[in-house]
Amino acid sequence: MRIYDISMGVQPGMPVWPGDPPVTLERSESIADGGHANVSRIACSVHVGTHVDAPIHFVEGAATVDRTPLKVLVGRAYVVHLPRADVLDARVLDAAGIPPRTRRVLFRTRNSTQWARGERSFRKDYIAVAPSGAEWLVRKGGHLVGVDYLSVAPFNKTEETHRILLGAGVVVVEGLYLADVKQGRYTLYCLPLKLIGSDGAPARAILVGV
């Protein structure tokens, strides 16, 4: 059995969505300064690094992240490697060879190469799921979609893809680190923080393979 940590490390200076606050992680109490313990505090968007989008993120009145069903966040998943794709649309997904009845699919694209290089600047030209790709995933019965950048949707065109997926009850996981993961079947464990009433939450995600 092999365990792959597919979560981004959360730290100051990491790429965040434009307009979101940068990550602040600092000691509020320090033993070296006379404190009884080392205690840190963090400030950031709930959509930082590896995170889960709740339906309410784009669908007003919809479910919050604490209501995301755990049975969708844990289970068999398929990682598909699409290194030459410029966009994940219906045509690309039709040709991707995703096995029938796949309920959880994670996309490894050129984005993963950028993470592996340690790039710390946000890139607007990341690979994402086009609306036709989102419709394809819903039509095929997908329950969870994971991507290797900070949004499942193309930059400046974020609403339609999100609304199609979240409106259909598909769980969206963004900011995955898949650079070390080969194409194939795994067991996914993705657990977002239980932030009551929130539109998203950071998550620790792992894949277990053989």
C-alpha cells in the first residue's frame, strides 16, 4: 500500500486567488519569549490551497460545506493524466478514457508541473474545466471532481462551470497536488474542516494505492 499526500502545504507567500487575502501564519505565543506554550494563529480565505467548494459558493441558499456528504469525500477515485490538454471540455473528456461509472475523477494536467516547480505566483492561464466538460461530468454521473489548480473553472469565466457542477450536487475539490501520482485507480480520503455555514473549507486529501 502506498499513500500519496495530494494536499498543498499552507504557508505565507503561497499563491492565492486574486483578491483573496494572503496567508498569515504566525506565533501568537512563544516559549522562547516566556510563554507557556507555542501557539500560532492563521488568517486566510477558506478557498486556500487544497479546499472543497460548497454549493452555496455559487448557488445562493444551497448547502454549506459542513453538509457535504462524507460518503462522497471518501471512496474509489480515478486519476486521469491530461498533460497536453489546454482546456477540459467535452471533446477532451470523451477521448480521455475515463472508465465507465467513475464517480470520483481527479484531473492531473500541466498545472501539476507548475506546483512541482514551486511557483509562487498566481497564473491566469491554468488548465480548467469548460462548461461543456462540466455538463459531460454531470451527464456521466460524477459525484466528485478534483483539479490541480485553485479553480475548477477558467479564469474570468468561473460562474458557469461552478454552477453546473455545484447545482447538480457534484462535490468540487480544488488545489490538489498530483505531480507524483500516476494515472489509475486509488482510494480517496478528502476531509474539509467542518466550518459551520461556510462556502468552502481547506482540506487534507490523500490517495491510497497499491
